[in-house]
Amino acid sequence: MRELVGTCQQCGKEIFCLDGFLNGVHTKDGKILCFDCEKGVEESIDAK
């Protein structure tokens, strides 16, 4: 089953729930990010 959950708050890509698994991440502040944008956020934090 594939269900639209929302869009990435950074790039606008559609985020789906695929057979019970979120195809993205929920941030602590309640945003939804795709895996590509979440990886970019982690890399910028690690660089500091």
C-alpha cells in the first residue's frame, strides 16, 4: 500500500508511507524531510 503523507519541507518532494514505513524522516520540530534533504542537514551539522 502506498499513501501520500505530505511533502518535504525543504525541497517539496512528495513523501509516502510504503507498507507502513515512512519514506522520509520526522524532525524533532515536527517537519517531514525526504532522505536526501535529511542527509544534507546531518552533513551540515557534522561540519560545524
